[in-house]
Amino acid sequence: MVIVGGGVHGLATAYYLARNHGITNVAVLEKSYIGSGGSGRNTAILRSNYLTPDGVRFYDRSLKLYERLAAELNYNVMFSRRGHLTLAHNDSSLRTMRWRAEVNKASGVDSEVIGPADIKKLVPFMDTSERARYPILGALYHPPGGIIRHDAVVWGYARAADAMGVHVHQDTELTGIDVEQGRVTGVRTSRGSIATRVVVNCTAGWSTLVANLAGVRLPVQTFPLQAAVTEPVRPFLDTVVVSGTLHVYVSQTDRGELVFGASVDPFASYSTRGTLEFVEGLAGHVLQLMPSLSTLRLLRQWAGLCDMTPDFAPIMGHTEVDGFLVDVGWGTYGFKAGPVAGETMAECVATGRTPELISAFGLRRFADGSLVGEKGAAAVGH
Amino acid sequence: MKRQTRRLDRQPGEVIDRGSPLEFGWNGRSYPAYAGDTIASALAACGERVFSRSFKYHRRRGLLTASYTDPGCIVQVGDEPNVRGAHRLVTPGMDVRSQDTWPSLAFDVKAANELVGRFLPAGFYYKTFIRPRPLWPTYERVLRRFSHGGVVSPDPLSPELSSYDKRQVHPDVLVAGGGPAGMTAAVAAARAGARVMLVEEEHSLGGHLRWGDKADLAALHDLRSLLAASGVEVLTNSVVFGRYDHNHVAIVQRGLPHVYERLVKARAKTLVVSPGLIERPYVFAGNDVPGVMLSTAVRRLINLYAVKPGDRAVVLTANPQGDAAVVDLERAGVEVAHVVDARGGDDLVRVLGRGGVKGVELVGGHRIECDLVVTAVGWTAPLTLLTMAGTVAAYDSRAARYFPGTATLPDDVLPAGGVVGDGTLDELVAHADAVGREAARRAGSMSRREPAAEIPALPVDAHPELFHGPTHGIVDFSEDVSSRDLLTAVEEGYSSAELAKRYTTATMGPTQGKLESVNVVAIIAEATGRTISQTGTTTWRPPYAPVTLGALAGRHREPVRYSPMHPWHERHGAAPLVAGAWIRPDHYGDPAGEVLAVRERVGIIDVTPIGKLDLRGPDVPKLLNLLYVNRWSKLEVGRVRYGVMCAEDGVVLDDGVTGRLGDQHYLMSTTSSGAASVWEWVESWLQTEHPGWQVHVTPVTTSYASINVAGPRSRELLGRVVAEIDLTPQAFPYMHVRTGRVAGVDGCVLWRIGFTGELSFELHVPASYGLHVWETLLDSGNDLGVRAFGIEAQRILRLEKGHLIVGQDTDGLTQAFSAGLDGLIRLDKDDFVGRSELVWQAEAAAESRLVGLHPNDASVVPEEGSQLIEAGVICGRVTSSRWSPTLHRSICLAQVATEFAEPGTLVTVRLPDGRSVPATVTEHLASVDPEGARLRG
Amino acid sequence: MAETGVVARSPIAPAAPEIILAGWAVSARRSGAALTVTDCTPLTKVAIKAAPVGATAERLEVPFGRVSRQTWTLGDRDCSVMVVGSGPGEWLVLGPPGSQVSLIHQLSALAGDGDLVAVVDLSHGRALVRLTGSWAAEVLAKETAMDLGDSVCPDGAAFRSAVAGLAADVIRDDRDGTRSYLVGCERSSGQYLFDSLLESGAEFGIEVDGFVPPDI
Amino acid sequence: MILIPCPWCGSRDAGEFAYGGEPTPRPDPRTATREQWRGYLYLRNNVAGWTTERWYHRMGCRRYLTVQRNTVTNEVRQP
Ligand SMILES: Cc1cc2nc3c(=O)[nH]c(=O)nc-3n(C[C@H](O)[C@H](O)[C@H](O)COP(=O)(O)OP(=O)(O)OC[C@H]3O[C@@H](n4cnc5c(N)ncnc54)[C@H](O)[C@@H]3O)c2cc1C
Ligand SMILES: NC(=O)c1ccc[n+]([C@@H]2O[C@H](COP(=O)([O-])OP(=O)(O)OC[C@H]3O[C@@H](n4cnc5c(N)ncnc54)[C@H](O)[C@@H]3O)[C@@H](O)[C@H]2O)c1
Ligand SMILES: Cc1cc2nc3c(=O)[nH]c(=O)nc-3n(C[C@H](O)[C@H](O)[C@H](O)COP(=O)(O)O)c2cc1C
Ligand SMILES: [Zn+2]
């Protein structure tokens, strides 16, 4: 079978197909280098404090898989459990934080709403004063959240899959999908054709282009999401901090640089060039949270492509074309889902059945009008 | 105090001002300097050679390039971390410290890392600390202590360090780089009539001419005079850090009197990119030992700063620049012990010495004692701005460097100078002159008939491909990545440039490839048996030079909005509530008292942020019918009606009342947060779906101060300030609108509505008189017990009344039936926005509903967001909850699964502290006056 | 209620000393600085909407993006009035304080036949600030991305764009050959706009100059 | 910041506009099937290349306008 996309989703799917189901006759096609998509560009935040019980269960499973991934792959993916703070600057986001905390607790996930004094203890640089333009009223604190070495995850899965016999083809672009009588029969690539009855689309920002090759339309729009790092400074920020109102999130890596992210660009595009207004807005917002960082220098900015769905939830499983499966719609939040998506997609491919854990995420839900409820917390992100 | 033992006699091109001596601090000791010195030149003049410790191994580092990109002299200046010591000018009293060295620069305990250096190869961390698993967090904590860089402090910065601003400019031609090429292009463009801005990163113009010979200095003098007469706006100590789409060019300007740094954003018609070339270090053993410098570094030190860089030098040269360095060194009195001419195949093997150069070993084992090793092995073209504009870097093996592939550049970007070729100064100037004229022509500032300037091709000199010697050395100085690390990466399969970069972190440090990227690619190419072209490069990305968050942010300001009554609120101790851009009174100290005042007497609240749209035209009813779920065709003049808007997916978008003021004149109100979006919503339906409809929409939200007068005595109060309007229930019933004079102010709109559930009147007063009317109401109602109430009291009042708040009691997926709006929705209308989905929702029956909820224990107020849980499954949540001062009990609204929505159903609320409490679904959403007798009174 | 006590207030707090002129509380401060900022909110502002091309547009004679100074008879006085082409099919008429009733009357009469015209008094809905001095463009260049150069924005030009993050109407209206701009925004953000201009003008020595009616 | 050519105001910073995306024709609500309606709600072409889209000049003339933009290069042109 063929998996399109050498990001964490494609590679994890290949890995679990081999490991859990003994299926190794798998080709992963990657048009560039592995991790060149969102998987190599994301801010590597892991958490499971979602809003819907479906979401919480799903991401919690992923976090559990991540926690033991290094040992399993024999590759240190440097999962760093830092604690994750989502700030609330107004009472409506505080209400959503409470809502999330309670749903999390009901599912056994550690989350709690904390006040400004506790926030200040966790992040001494934070301006928790009332005179801030957007005063901090509280935060959702999620101790299990953290960051990971994203590239290491990609490489670890690729090495392990490769060791079990999976073929990872870099610099190989999928250019066509042959469908006969509603069924996949093969694919064409920039380096030749492959006969196959199963194609799994794991191409995130490019997923509609690949789906179009199979004649499948996806409710996905591609938006750039930008990120940036500063020069390194001595450690001062342990926690991952997210502010939905200010559209910014920040963490400090073990190397000492701050990694920043924000919300997607204001208009759809396939450009990863990055914009000036992004870094301007980002800096303004970071300084509202931590005013004494004015002299810190931004070192690099970049962008990745995000496959946004109408309900901020992924699309996973079978499509109307037999043998054409999708694992897309990961938007701005899919890195953390890599392991569980790989595990469930592998099961889906291997058994032909849709695992319970992803039953809410089927493509049919849009035509059926049963969207996933994560949109309720849409402002919160990543 | 230290002495300037290595300061040379006056040099012809020196930039220091010997008439202005000063002192500054280095690691707590006082050092002399001259104005014009950089931190690095001043320290070097006093004989200092070590300025920092390296990233991984904490090896001592000295000057390498003596320019902004120097990785060896990154220092802490006061509260500012990571200052480029070879660029920043010293100022009197400046407090400079080396970064990240403990206990001192000379004795750094972390240098122990160097001893275990062989244990820190590429990918070290990925391969270790895996088992036993729980150890990684411990190692990580240790590792983080070894991270690099300066320190930031949580304390507020000094005022000088915290003032930034922005400026937007519109030059016809923007020139990035003020060497001979840039200066010439700028002059040529200006002479052709263009508005020109020239930006130079260094503190003065001239590029490499500044540290050149007599002829260079003479040429520079001429260029400066031409420029001075040209009307070009020149920014020095400023760097172009990005060229974004549509020629939006970002510059950070420093050294200004009023602000620390300024972000200059240029919308350039054409951009000339003339950044010159950056000299490339050579990779061989010991190439990072203090005392190993590039030829441009020694030339800069001698010619610009009159600093003698060493006493005895060995020079490796492959080009005229290296030869010129030999001449400069000799003139400065440095003994040139040996010149290794790479053009003849000679090479250096290794540097001897650890903390400083003690000698070099040549091919064949021959050793020479020296304290300075100079290399001149070639150039890197800084292509960031050009690749941002779309060019693909093309490697030319004959010249041993990359060039911009000009075919891929857009018309509005033109390269000039060293990035595109070599040649004599005259050739360079002729080329840049043509580029400047062409840039002006393309900017449209020349007459249209002017033909395109013929841009002569610059010659490209042959240069040997020299990247590394016979030994391994440091490739990325800021990241401490060696050529051996790159080989390891390739061996382990990380063999593309992009993967090897990420695996080793080469090019990921503060120099971002400006010094090391060509060497990285060359070494990978060699290791993989590919050519450099086949290997490709890593991606150049902005910013070209690091830029402070302060400069990017500018002055931190975001629009705020105040109501006309704001001064009163402030005077009366209102607790501010930030609601989007609005700053509103949350309460005046006693929300429960404010509630009771409304229930028992009369209160007034400032509701100015409520969105208001003035709608005029014959087709307004069609518009209302389309946008609201209820029916609007028969609204009579003088009446108002409540309406709810849905999106096309049936999700509740906004609500409000709309009143008919005249035959073709309506006033629509929206939620406060929906004011802007509803206006756009209305315009979009009018402009894109129904352009033929005759409606004019004018937003008048802040034209009016809006005041809600609520409570059983509100009529009485209003009666005292209204003259011509008959307020009796018969003349002015519930859900009607009147216009007239209030407190002497004409043009007021009054509507009788009741969000609070009380008899109430909403006044919309021409905003300039808002404060007057507000104060008049309070004065006139003193004896009635009138009181101002805030948002919090209003929230309680509306909750008692069971009125929903869109976005709180509904969320991003709540369709209208789930919001309990059954009575309002008119599916029998032909069409309205969202109707189709609501038809289907009605057929399927809503999955959840909004209900009233009373905890059985009246004293428990479950926090908003608390979940309803039955048999371990979540079946709803509390959307609103408060203590009701009116009923002396807790009251809630909740979204619950339809099977639990029947009045009287007992549900379980899980409180945040883990307790479960029973609660009962109430008959109505309203807990107070469900029949509405009070508000109709 | 004693109606004499009715005073109109701008959203911009008047710099001391405060006096009442033409029914408005304004600043009595006078500045001779080379760069000044004045709260002109008391001016009457009436918006007209009509078809971008049509009888009304023809009668108003001012195209979008341009300003015309005219003398209109309001009540029994000849008054200086500024007609601004503020949008496609949208005009803003500025008149002396308190002239809205007659302005609305005149403008309604101007409506072309068959044209749906809306005349809306925005006097209290908009804040209006004047920035005068040779550095005025430099100050505005900190706040707006618009090209303020003479070729794009000469005297008598008007545009609507983002200024200090607000949607603002900008009118270039030089005074005796000195650069001057009128900047209008939603009333509620008036103080914010005023403060922004003061801050941005600080390096040029900006000062507050009080409003003197009927100054237009 | 890219520039959006407003037919009324000229080229302006994209930040002055609200992005409206690909316009999708509204099906006749009386006859549309669920499938069609939800296609209208959720499906876009998401082209990598030239596309036609709607923008609203929020900070300027307050007009909805149509622009062609290349979603890869961000070049824009009037339709
Ligand atoms: C800046 C940024 C920050 C983010 N932050 C976070 C975060 O903190 N936490 C989080 O959980 N998520 C985050 N995300 C989202 C996350 O990165 C993605 O959801 C995730 O990486 C998707 O992984 P993937 O494997 O599905 O896709 P990708 O990693 O994008 O891989 C898709 C691959 O498909 C390849 N491809 C495309 N078309 C073809 C073709 N025709 N033939 C062959 N190959 C093809 C591409 O080259 C690409 O490598 C962020 C994203 C970005 C851009
Ligand atoms: N660079 C040298 O040391 C050197 C030495 C001898 C001869 N040459 C020759 O001289 C010619 C180079 O002349 P030139 O005018 O092209 O280059 P230059 O090196 O003389 O001047 C380029 C200037 O651009 C500045 N600059 C670079 N990037 C910038 C940015 N993003 N923003 C602001 N300023 C920036 C640099 O500080 C430098 O002053 C070439 O032909 C080269 O072979 C160069
Ligand atoms: C979590 C994270 C941390 C990063 N840290 C750095 C860094 O310290 N230095 C650096 O140059 N780039 C850093 N990058 C950015 C990468 O160099 C690169 O820009 C990004 O992967 C996108 O690839 P591209 O720029 O090649 O398109 C980081 C990226 C991520 C995702
Ligand atoms: Zn416009």
C-alpha cells in the first residue's frame, strides 16, 4: 500500500502498520525530505486538554504513546513535560477554560483553572497586573502538556519503519491516482508508477490537491501558519504559555531560544515565505504578556501549511473511493496527534474497520451536518 | 585601568575620534576607548583576545570577522542580551559583560564539556538518555543549565531600552547596502528623479572601501560627495532585514535620539539589493582558537580602528583581499612570518594552542610560531533578501560562490555589486549606475519613453574552491558544529542539506548561515559524492539580521474605546471590564445592591457599546426578513421587535432589537461584541447577494450614548427629564419606540424594552450629551433611590429573567432550536439566512437545549462551565450561573441533552472541586417574573 | 431642566484651561508651536449616502478622494463648509458647530430625483482632530501606511485608511501653506487617537492648540 | 503585507481588508438538498494557483470586491 506524505502522520501510520499489523509492503512517498511539511515546522506543543470528550480521549491516548515513544523507538524524542498554560483575558475565555477543565477531569485528564497569583509563580516574567491592556484573569493549567523535539519524532518513526521493511521514498512526488470503478488501482509518481489498492492521504496542507487526484473533494482550506524563534537566552520560562486572545504562544527550548507561534494567516494560501505583519503582531503580543523581553532578538521566522476544516477537527478514515483513505484536517494542532493517528489509521487500513476512537472524525459528518464540537473552543488553538 | 597597548598611530581611514576618549566597563573592570570604537575594537586595542565561550564545548572565542556577524563577540550590555560586540559602539559608562561564563571568562567550569567533547557528536542527544526512561527529565534539567546566551530580567527595562516606534515610507527606489555599488545606484536613481532611500548596516557608508587603500578611500570620498548632493535619504546603523511580498521592505534603524530602535517599513517601488559579500571562514583544526581571523577582520581592525591584531602572523590567502591584508599587516608593524598561498596549492593543517594561537602546522608537519592566523579563502553571497524575492541561489564552481538566479527575480528587485559579480571599482560603479537608473525607470519616475537601461554584465573572477583543509574544524562557530559532525550526519542517513542542518544544528545559530552555509553544503556534497549544486542549500529566511521584539512591536498600543460617560464611571470607582476594545464599568463596588436597586427602585446602566445601525430605504423590511429568523414585514412605525440572526449553518450569530423610526427609517441594535461583524454581515448580503435592494446602512454605535433606565420607578424618573413624550403605558407600551428631547437634548431615541426583566427604557442620546443626560438622570432621581449599575448586575438581572447571551449560553455550534428560540423561528418564511439547516434541525429534533436550572441546595452556585454528568457520561453544562439577590438562591442556565430538558428533571452537576450536587430543570428559563408582568407594566 | 446647562463634550478631554464655546467644552490653550494638534470634534459632521454615480453625486460635485471648500448659507449666515468625497457614494460635510439642522435640511433638498439618499448626522459619532505643522506628515507616517507624498496625497485630497489601527478619514487641508491634516475616527476612540498623535509627535515638540469656533 | 487592488481606493495593505475567500453560489434554499447545502457551507476548491476571491475593504470604502490572487506567489490582479 501507498502512504502519501512523509510527515509524522504518514510515517507513524507506516510504522504502526508494520509493528501492530505486520504489514511492511508499504511505500511512503514524500515529495521533498521527511518532515519538510508541518511536521518539521511546528512549535511542538503536546497537550490533551481538549473541549469535547471525544477529543480529550483521542489526544490523551496520543500523549500516552508519546511518553513511551523514545523507549519504543530507541530514539530520544526529548519529550519535555513542562506544563501548559492557556491564559484567559476575559470572562468568556475564563468560562471556556472552566468548561475544558471540567471535561478534562471527567475524562481523567489533569487540568485546572488557576488564578493570576499562581500564574505569576509559574511564569515570573508575566505581567499579571490589572493595568495590562488585556489583563490576565486566570488560566487553564494542564501539567501533562509540554514540548518535544519534533524532528526527532519524524526521524525516529522513519528509522523504525525502515528497519521493519517499510520503504520511505524521499524526493518522490505523487502525481496521479488511478481509480477504476470507484476503486483505487495504482498511483503515479515523479519517479514511476506503483500498483496498489490502498492509498492513504497524509499530506496536510496539500491534502485537497492529492484528494482531487482521486476525485474526492475535502472540506479543507489551506492556510499558512507562521512561527519564529529568538536568539537563545538563559532559561527563564519553563511553562508553555498560550494566549488565545492575543493570538500567541511561546515556549523556551532546551537550547534557550523562545519558540513562538500564533494563529493562521488571515487568508488562505500555499505560501511559506512568512510575513512582516506576523512578526510585528507577534512581538507586540509577546511584549504585552512579558514586557521586559523588548531587547530579545528574533532570529528566524518561517511558515508551514495547515489544512483547516470547518469544525477544527480532523478527517480520518474511508472516503467514497474504495481504497482511498484520508488522515487530514490536522490544521494547527496535528503534531500532537501523530502517534494516535498513526495507530488508528493503521488499524483502519489493516482491518477495514473504523476504530471507535476516530468514529467522530469521518468525512461523512459534513454532509450529515454532525460537526465535532471543538469549534466551541475555536479561539484557543494549538 | 587598562591601557590601549595595541592601538596604532592614526590610520587614514580610521573611524575613531581620538578627541573623544571615554571609559566603559568590561566584566566589571574599567577600559579606555574612543568614540567610534566598537566594544570589540576597544577591547582588542587593550590587548583582550577572548570575548566569549562557545556554545557546546565552552571553548574560548575571540574575534573572527570583527563585524556584525562575528560569532565570537556576543556580549551582554546592561539588560540587553546577545549584543554584537563587534558592531555596537561603546558609550561612556557602558556596562559590558561576557555571557554565560561561570565563574569567569578565563576559568569556565563548563569547559569540562570540551573534555567530554568526543561524547557530544552530532545527534548525541537522540541516541542517549533513552534508558532508563525516567532519567531524561533529569538530564534535561542539567542540559538546560548549559544553554547559551545572555540573560533577560523580569524587571521593567530602563526607559531608553523600552522606547520604540515605527515609520512607513514609500520610496521609489530603496537601496539595501551602502557600499560603492549601493551608493552609486542610489545616486543614479535619484538623478533620474526617483525618491531614494539608502540603508547601510554599518555606522557609515562605503562598504569595503572604508578599510581599503588610498585609492579606495579617495573613491569613497568622491562617492560620499555625490551622494550628499543627490537628495537621497540615508539611514546608517540600519539594516534591511526582510523583503516581503509586494516589495514590502523591513528596516530596523538604530542610534536615534528619541527612540532606541525604529522599524521603518518601506513600500518600495523597486528594491536594489547591494549587500556586498561576506568573507567565508576556513575549516581546519583549531580554526576557532582566539587569534584566527578572516582577512577582512584584520583589515577592519587596522584600518578602521587602528588596532594591531597580533604581533606575528601567518596568512593563508587565495585572493587579492588576502594579499591586501598582508600589506596592511606589515604596514601596521605585524610581522608576517609566512604567507601560505592557496592559489599555489599550499594549505594550513592545524592551529596550535588552546586559549590563543601559539602557532600553525603546515602541510608536511612544518610548524611556525605566531599569535595570529589570517585566512582569505573566498566569499559567501548574502542572498536572504533576494531569495525572499523568489530567486534561486545558483552555485558557480569557477567563482566558488553562489549567485542569485536573476531569471527568477521579479521586476521590482535588482541586485547590484558583489552579489552579482566582481570587476574593478570602475566596472562595479558602471554596473551599479545602470542598475540605479533602471530601478528608477521601473519605479516609474522617469518619462515613459526612456528605454530600459542597458545593464552591463559584471565580470566574475575565478576563485579556487577552498572550503576545508586536511583536518576537521569548526563549521558553524555559533553552534559549535564541526565538519566531523556533518560527516556523522551523512553517515547516519541525514544526507540532504536540510536534514543534516536539523540533525547537527549547523546554520541554526545566530549567524544563520551567513558565515557557514557554503562550507556546510560543500562538506556534505563531498561526503555524499554529489556536487554542490546537486546538494542544494538550506533556506535563507528573514530576518537578515536579528531584530529585537521591541522594534518589531513598536510602541505597544491598541485601540481602546470609551463611552461618553466614562469620566463619571472613573470618578465613581467603577471596576473596569475589558470587553474587546471597550473599557466598561463592571460594577461600582456592590453588584448585589445594584441589582436590588433595579428590582426595587430604578437603576441606570451605560450600554453605549451596543451596536447600532441606521438603516434607510424601502427595502429594509426585506433585509430584516432575510437576516432575522423571525418575521419583519409588518413592523409598524413606532414599534421595536426582538430578533435573532443565524449563520447559514443555523448557528446563532447575534441578537438585538430593531425599531422602526420612520416610514423608511430603522434603527437596528446588535450585541456589543457583534457591532462590527453584524454591520459587515448586513453589507455582505446587500452588496453581494442583493445589490438591487435599496438600503443605506450607517453605523451609529458611537453616535449615541446608550443608557438603560430600568426598574419599577423608571417611568417616574424619566418623566422628570422628558417633556414632550407621553410615557404612560397606553401611549408608550412595551416594545415601542419614541423620539424626542431628553434632559434638554434633542434627537434622542427611546425604546421600551427590558433585558433586565423590569419596566425599562433604553435611551439613545446624541453622544456628546451622554454625560449630561446621565448626570441629570442621577440628580433628578435622587429621591427615587436611583443608582448606577454595571455589567455584573446586568448579567445577574438578565439571568434572573432567563434572557440568553449569544456566545455564552450558545456556542460555535448551537443552532437556533438548541438555544430555545422555537417561538421565534418562522420556518414558514420563504427564506432567511440559516433556514435550511433549521428546517432539518426541526425535523431531527435538537440534540441539546437551553434550560433553566436550580441547584437543589440553593446556596451552591456551580461555576459556569461545570459539567452535568449522568452515569459517568457528560450530558450538559452550566452556561450561566449566579447568586440571585432577588430570590436569595443560586440560579443557572444550562445546555443539556434533550432527554434531560424536561422541566422537573433531576440532574447532577459536578462542581470543579469534585463534588456532585443535584439540580432541577426549571419550568421556564426565567426565575423571576416568567410571565413578563413587570417589564410590560 | 434648565437647558442652558446643556454642554456638549468631545470624547477628547480638553487640555486645561477648559471653556465653553458654541455650546461645547473646549480647551482654551493656545500654542505657537511648529507642530500642533487640535480637537475639532465640535465641528458639525453630516454623512450623505447616495448612488456613486447619479443625480446626487452630480450635484455634490466632489469626487471620492477629494475635498472642496464651499460657502453655504446656513440659516441666515454664510458659512464655510467642507464637502469631502469620503467613499464611493458617500460624502461627509463639515460645517461650523451646531449647524446640523440646516446642513441636513440643505443636503436633503439636494437629493437627486430617483436616488435613494440617506443623510445622517454624525456630529456626535465621530471624533475629529487636526494636525498642523511641517512635521505633520512625519507624524502621520508613524500611524498610517498611506503614501502622504504630494503626488499621491496633495492638499485637498481625502482618504479612508487605517490610522493608529483605527479606520479613519484623513483630509489634507493645508493652512496658509503649512501642512495640515484632519483625522476623524469613531467617537469612542477619539481620546486614543489624540493620545497616539501626541505621542508620535513628541519628538517634534508637538503641542495642543485649543479649538476656536467656527474654525473649519 | 501584500497589497489588494481596490477598484475604489487603489492598492491598499491587505490588513485593511477582511478576507472573504472563494465565493460560492448560494443554492436555492427551497430546493437544495442537504448534500448541496453543505457543499455550499463547507466545500471550497482550495486551488494552488490563480483563484478568484472576495475581500471586504473594512478600513476603507467598505465595499466587497473581487480579486484574483495566485495562492502560491501571492500575485494579485483585477478580475
Ligand atoms: C507553524 C506551525 C506550528 C504548529 N504547532 C503545532 C503544535 O504546537 N502542536 C501540534 O500538535 N501541531 C502543531 N502544528 C500542526 C502540525 O504541524 C501538523 O498538523 C502536523 O505536522 C501534520 O502532520 P502531517 O504528517 O499530517 O503533515 P506534514 O508534516 O505537513 O506532511 C505532509 C507531507 O506531505 C508531503 N506531500 C504533499 N504533497 C505530496 C505529494 N503529492 N507527493 C508526495 N508527498 C507530498 C509534503 O511534502 C509533506 O512533507 C503546527 C503547524 C505549523 C505550521
Ligand atoms: N566585501 C569586501 O570585503 C570586498 C573587498 C574587496 C573587494 N570587494 C569587491 O567589491 C565589490 C563589493 O562592493 P559592494 O558595494 O557590492 O559591497 P560592499 O561590501 O562594499 O558594501 C556592501 C554594504 O552593504 C551593507 N549591507 C549588507 N547587507 C545589508 C542589509 N541587509 N542592510 C543594510 N546594509 C547591508 C554592508 O554593511 C556593506 O557596507 C565586489 O565586486 C567585491 O568583489 C569586496
Ligand atoms: C521547534 C522549532 C525550533 C526551531 N529552532 C530554530 C533555531 O534555533 N534556529 C534556527 O535557525 N531555526 C530554528 N527553527 C526553524 C528551522 O530552521 C526552519 O526554519 C523550519 O524548520 C522551517 O524550514 P525552512 O526554513 O527550511 O523552510 C526551529 C523550528 C522549530 C519547528
Ligand atoms: Zn476600497
